[in-house]
Amino acid sequence: MTTTEASTAGTPTDLTSERVLILDFGSQYAQLIARRVREQHVYCEIVKHDITPEQIRQHHANGLILSGGPSSVYEEGAPRCDPAIFDMGIPVLGICYGMQLACDALGGQVDSTPSREYGRARVQISSECELFASVPDESDVWMSHGDQVSGISDDFIPLAKTSTCPYAAVRHQSLPVYGLQFHPEVTHTEFGGVLLKNFLIQVCGCSGKWKLGDFAKQAIRELRERVGDRRVICGLSGGVDSAVVAALLQRAIGEQLSCILVDNGLLRKNEQDAVVNEFTNHFKTDLRVVQGEARFLETLAGIEEPQEKRRRIGHAFIECFKDEAAKIEGAQFLAQGTLYPDVIESGAAIDGPAATIKLHHNVGGLPEELGFELIEPLRDLFKDEVRQLGLELGLPEDLVWRHPFPGPGLAVRCLGEITRDKLDTLREADAIVVEEIKAAGLYRKTAQSFAVLLPVQSVGVMGDARTYERAIAIRSVDTNDFMTADWSHLPYELLARMSTRIINEVQGINRVCYDISSKPPATIEWE
């Protein structure tokens, strides 16, 4: 899937013979919509909200989805689409802001309302429609809006309502235009997948033949064509993202690939040995290890602010890469395992209005500093899709299903100032968490489990002695896409074993807490 406005426009191939365009109005969930569409085996592209009708025709689109967004349709300068798209005869589904925009363009009224809805709501279907086929008369949906459609023209038919939203879903009587005030792409909407499938199959007429394996073939072909006979450097971290990037490049260009692992002193316990073993035995590629711990600890000394930590880690990462890359003759490309959650949380989404939540050292910046062209073949994928792609490419399951690890490493799990002593403490606690999760058979059932070293000390007692030592927080979440996540309801017995082991085995820890916050409002990582 691409995120260009018209780069793949033209006569559709077998891979893209059916496609839906998602018009992005700056929603944090725009790519999540795309992911849900691909789950129905329909190819899709995210495009800018101001795409023209002519460009839509060039894409041979079967349907259009208007995403949500942070703006109000009645605000000056709010992003809008060309109203002519509603008269093209192509089915349109507006979601949240997209629905408000469609209703506003076709004679409705949108207002701010005191009855705002954030979170779960109970929706009631009030009129039969193919969009709600196989959906019960009442179900839970996920709302996230302050504005809503307050009035519709006679051309619209109300389809569903909540206790505070009379037009939770609508359709136009003569045009193939539909609107949902709630978010079907979010897993909290019970029958969101059914609604999207109904739109794609019954309304748009798609048959659903696209597969992730086709994406792999296309990505390998495009990489081979772009790189030619030049050389590529890939940064390895030991995680599935960089491994899949390396596998794609290995398939595409073979010996033209060189991989670099920067041991920044912020890795998990035994991380370097595991990476060297995996990639030496499996990939048999040119793997170079940079010992950079001293450089990273020096640049992080005295720094407590999370964004500044990330910025400095990114800068040190660039310097390490510069030094090693200079030894690789003919390298012109830098490959990274950037995923879409990284892109969208860093404010680098295609349309730009999405809020910056946190900096990511592997989103932008590196190519300019190194003088390389950037290759990010996974930037349109979510974590679960990357894992599926890894299996398609023949990667071992223990590597594919490894829990993700942030680019800045343990620095964003060690709150406050970073020191080698704190990192060693955190590494030991984190290893215990992972060991116990695996022993309980829950490693594959949880999406991410790890320890966080808190910048607080508390009073305790060990034997007959008073202690005043640090606290560890355990974080474990369940999620498919990492855009939303629920805290894992781990068994009390498991939490007790983790706590006992950490306090007994990790020097300097006398208290263990469990993080029971979901995303949103919290992020998965603490910094």
C-alpha cells in the first residue's frame, strides 16, 4: 500500500484491480482504517483529502472512505474535499469528521454539542440498510467527537442513533453516500469489521482478492528496481521490524546489503549476542556491530526530559552510523524498519494535521545527515501485518513473534536521568518479566510486556532493616495494531511471582507496581 497522491495511478494490475481510496483529514486512525480494509483483502491507498475527481478516476477507485480528523467542518481553513466527488457515482463512506463533511456538503448542519461522546456508546439501528447487514439492532460502538450532525436534508435517511446522537449513521437516498459518526475501524466497535466488509463487498462491489503475500512480491520488485546495482545499509535492532526489512532487501538485492547493529548500551539483556547469532546463522549477511555504549551514556548524562532523550539518542545514533557507514564502499541507501504507528505518532502522517505525540529517532533526519536516500518499505504497515509478512518471507517464528522494542531502547523505560547502574537494574528486572510471561505460556497472547524503572524511592523493610530503594512498574498490553491497547489482565499468581523475583533478585528494588492504564489515554511506553 502506498501513501502517495497519484504515484500508482493508471491502469490497475492484478494486485490492485480492486482498490479503495482513503482520504486523510488528519486522523490518528487513518491508517487503522486502511488496515481494516486490507483485512477484508481489498487493496487500498491513503491519499490527500484534496485529491481531484480526475485523480480519483486515474486510480480506478471502487470506493472512497473519508477519514476522521481533529478539525471542525465549520472552522475557517478546515480541510475539505472537492464536493464533486459525491457526484461521481463512486460509493463514499464518511467516518466521524468524514460524515460531518459529507452531510455539510450535501445540505446538512453540523454543530458543536454539549452532549459530547468519547469512548463506548450504545447504538440502535433505526432503518434497514445493506451497510448494517448481519449487525444486531443494538451494539457497542466507539465514539470520539465533540461535533455532530445536528440536521440532515430531506435527501438523507437516518440509519442509527445513540442516546445523545440522533444521526449516528445516515445514507443518501439517491447518491451512494454513507456516513458513520462512530469509528468502525477501532476494535472497540463490536461489529466494525462487519460494517466495513458490507461497505466494501455489498456497496462497492469488491470481491476481496488482495493478499499480504502480493504486497511482499510488489515490495521486493520495487526495491530491486529502485536500488539497481547500488548498495544499501540496514540498521538492525534484533526486532521483527528491522528483520523483515532485511529479509525483503535480501530477497531483492542479496549481497548488496550490509547490516549494522549499534549496541548503544540501551539494549535488553543478552540482546547483542542474540542478534549476532540470529543474523549470522539465518541471513548470512554482512553484519557489523558498533560498540557505542560509552558515546550514548555520555550524551545522555544529566538529561531527564523524554523528548530531549530521544533527540540525543537519535543524534548519537546518526554519528555511530556515519562512522560505520563510511567503511562501506558504494552505500547510497539507508533502510529502516519504520512502521506507521511511528510515523503517525511523530506527526509525519501524509496530511500533516495529526498531533505529534512523541519523537521517533528513526523517522526522518537520518538520510540528510548521512547523505543517503531513505528506504522504509514497512512504513504503511502495522505490527501484526509485519509479523505476517515475516512468516511469508520464511523468518523463524521465535523472531517473528518477539515482542517489540522501542528504537531508543531502555532509555524510554528508565525514567529520569540515565546511568549505567540504572540500566543494569532495569535490564535484570525486564528479563525476569519476560521469563515469567514465557513460563506462564502468555508470551504470544500478550502484545508487549516489560519493566519500567521509576524515578522514585520508597521505604521498605528487608529482614529487620529499613530500606529506601527504587520501584519497578510492570507493563503488559494486549493489542493488534498498537494504535489502541488494553492492559493485560495477568493472573495474580503470575504478578506475585514477578514481584517476588524482582525484589529478591534485583539489587536496589524494594517495590513493584502494575500499570493498568490503556491506550488511549496513556501510551504503551512511559516516555
